[in-house]
Amino acid sequence: MTIGSLQGSFFRCALLKNVKNAAEHFVSLEEVSSIVQLGSGNVHDTFLVTCRSGYKLILQRMNRDVFPDISRVMENLFFLSEYYSQIPAPHLTGEEPCWQFPSVVLTKNGQSFLDLQDGCWRALRYIDDTRILEKIDNLQVAQEVGHVLAGFHKMGQGVEASRLHDTLPGFHVTPLYLHHYETVINAGVDTSLQGAGFAFCRDFIEKRKSIVTVLEEAKELGKLAVQVIHGDPKLENILFDAGSDKAVALIDLDTVKPGLILYDLGDCLRSCCNRSGGEECDDPGCVSFDLSICRAVLEGYLAEGAGILSLFDYEYLYEAIRLIPFELGMRFFTDYLEGNVYFKVGNEEQNLKRALVQFHLVASIEEQEGDLRELVEELSSWGAR
């Protein structure tokens, strides 16, 4: 048995022991041919377990600091898995149904997750012959992103949002993140953290504090409806067919919850329209928001889901496109100030650099406000409900 993508012999051996201990609750270790660490997610530790028969599953050690009640996360997944299995999968862009669901794999004892000494573990069905893209390099891919997100929202319209647990209370409620940031910074910041990047981020937030309430106020006024959302539909959470640009699944469903569709659209566009390297970039000053990708994603979304968005959704779409990267930048910066306690990092400066990337993306969005509002106005004629 082998385990890949791990650095350091002591760490590799300790982690392999923990992963094998968790894996044997789902499959026989004698059948396992390899265990490989996947990706570099900010929250969970993820591994691909491959058996000699060819059977594969995703094994994850979940972050209980982020998701303190794992049972609620798993109850959501089970409910959605059962619901989606009973309705026709959307055809999206091809002749064959495109949608696939990463369903839960139970332990040998019928449990949905394991609470072990080294962490909380769960397994999911592996969706074979797929790939994840680090960035969008053509507009057809961008349209596919829009198609698969709209397909998810269309299927979710049959679910009463209140039926789902809120696995992350306050997630995407930007005023709460601002309050937390202000609490942290007003408590005093170590002088060793107060370099040029610190000053830029602090001033950037201060100048834009007035925008943080825009979506929540619209929700309170009844303009924006709460419904089922993915919560984190960034490019890394979309699986594409291994041999084509066809999107086949939207994964990482731990954040599926009641919320605003504009949270999802803002987050999706934040991720897809930054062609400079996603959340990680050596030179944040080079980050810009690609308007052509934005158009393609929205056109793909509306081609699959014309009628999903209301007139008020269109009215506040630009605000969402600007607000969500601002929110994430504020979260990265706050975590940096607190000592990197939420997002996983490889070095002490990583969350600061991530914050700078998001803030430069916001600045690029603001520079193109006129063009973005014109685009939204043009697309609103596609059939708002």
C-alpha cells in the first residue's frame, strides 16, 4: 500500500497510520492497493482510497473546528442524496444526464461517519473519470460552470430550504464577519504583523464598510428569498469529464444550506473570473476580474436556468459580485491577524496574501462597474421571474 503527496517521513508515517485506521472501517485493508492525498483544501484532509478491484472512495478527515456538529452535515447529505436520486438528472449541455451526486459511503457497521481519536472521518463515493480545473482557459468551460450551478439550483427548488440544517450559521452574512474583524483589530495587533500588506488591507476594509449590509438588508425587506444554495461553488468544487470540458458534478456539499442564490453566484464568479491564479497568487497586484468569463458563466447559467433569478436578484447581482470577494478577503485577513486558526496555511503570510488577492479582485470589479451593470441589464431580458 502506498500514500502519495505527503512531505516528511515522520508526518507521512503518522498520517498513513491514521488514514489506514479510518479506511479499514469502510473497506478491508487487504483489498486496498493505494491511498493518495488529494488536493490542498483549506478545511478538510482528503484522500483517495483505491482497491485492487478498481473500487474507489473518497476518505475525509473533517475539520470539527469549522463544522462542530458533523451529524448535521451528514444528515443534510443523506437527505439530498435521497432527494436527488428520485428526480431526473438535468441534461444540461449534452444528450446524456450530466448530474452526478457524491453520495455517502457507510461504514461496515452502518455509520455515516467515525469519531476517532485523531479526528472525525467520513467516506464518499468517488466519481470516476473526472478532473478538477485550476483555472478557466476557454469560454466553453465557463459556460459549463454556469450550467452545472444552475442545474443544482433547479433541483434544489423542490426542497423547502428550512428542511436543511444550517451547518454554518452566519456563513456569508457579511456584517457578522465585519463585526468579528473589528473585534480582533480593536483588541490590538502584534506589531510584527503590521507591514505594508497589513496597512493596505486595513485601509481597504475601512473604505468599504458601508457595503457589507446590502444583501442582508435586501433579504430583510423581502426582496431576496432564502432557498437551497451550495454555499461554496468555486471552480475547485466542480468536476469535469476527464476527456472533455463537460461539467459532471458539483462536489463539497458540506455548506449546502438555506441562503441567497446571490451568495452562490457571487462566490462562483469570484473564483472563476480571476485568471491570475485563484485564491493563491505570488503577485496580488496582477489580479483582475475577467468580464468575458463572467459573461460566459452567466450565459451558461441562464441557458440552463432561465427564470431562476428574480428581478431583485438581477438588481443586486453586481453588489453580490463585489461583496463576496470582499467578504472572503476580510475573512482571510482576520484569520491572519488571529494566527491562522481557521484556514489551513503553509506559512504565516499565506492568509495575508490570500486577502490581498481578494481585495485586488474587488478593486478590479469596481473599476468595471459600468460594464458589469450593463451586462446584468442585458442578461435580465432572458426571463426574470
